[in-house]
Amino acid sequence: MIVIKYKKVEITAIVELIRLYKRFTLTKTMYQPNNNMELTRQERKMLIALSSGKLYKEIASENFISINTVKKHLKNVYKKLHVSSRKEAVEKYARQKEEE
């Protein structure tokens, strides 16, 4: 806890409120649902390659990017689709495409 004294007044409550506000707004934006599931072109490429059964290493070499970049793109895909595995991501994206 931070205690700031200004003209003999402790404003710890204000500092605490600011901290809580920042925490709330960060959490709100981090976990806000993305209903439209808009994937970038690169994320779609990763998802299509993933659905064909390719390994991260293969996807990386075909797209001339590092394995960590592939992982980052797929992490974003999982977050946007609200899934936690390769299988769930492929199934959910396939269902979404069928509906369009």
C-alpha cells in the first residue's frame, strides 16, 4: 500500500481506487469476448495449416517464420475462438465457415 501525504492528508484510498480501476480495465479488455471471431490473414493461414495436420515446424518453414511466431499466431487464434486446443480450434472454425 502506498501512503502519500499531501498537506497532512493521507490519500491512500485514492491510490487504491486508481490501482483497482487500472486492474479492472486491463482485465476487461484482456478477456472481452470477440463475437465476430475476425482472424487476420496470417492467423487463418496458420489455422488452415493446423487443420491439415501439419506440425509447428512445418508451418514455420513453409511461411518463412520462426516456430515461436507460429505459436504466437495460434495463441491469438485460440483466444479469439475461445478454445484451448488444436482440435477445438479447427472444429470451431469449420463450424463458423459452414454458417457463412
